[in-house]
Amino acid sequence: MLAPAAVMVNILGSGSGDRLGGVTDLLRDPDLKLHIYGKRHAALRRKMGHCTILAPSVEAALEKADAATRILRWQSRVPEGAAV
């Protein structure tokens, strides 16, 4: 057994952007695996991916899942060549 507990969290589109921000920060946790499905448009409530979290207990896995949902944010794409 890899871990006594695992939690899966769906990543749903918000309808407010097609770029998922916070991925680099999220992937710093070696017990978290991110699965992005490669869909181009993150329409409201469209399933765009999921993350799986492994932990020593269900409580710890749920805490990590809650933290993950606070890190990821949908962002609007900035057109190429646009001043930021």
C-alpha cells in the first residue's frame, strides 16, 4: 500500500478563464498528482481535470485537498505581445 488514505478532487472550469494558475506551487507537494485533461475551454462547471492526494490519514488528505483548491485559480489568457 502506497498510503493509508487517498482523496481525489475534481478541477472544474469557472467560466472566467482558460488558463489554470498555481500549478507550479501545487506540484511542490510530492504526495499530490495533477491530471489535466487538455480541454481548451474551461466552461463553467466543466470537468477539466483532477488531483489525487495521498496522506497518512483521511484527515490529512482532506486538509491537503482543501489547500490545493485554494492554490489553483482560473485566469484569463493574455494575448501574445500584449503589455502586462
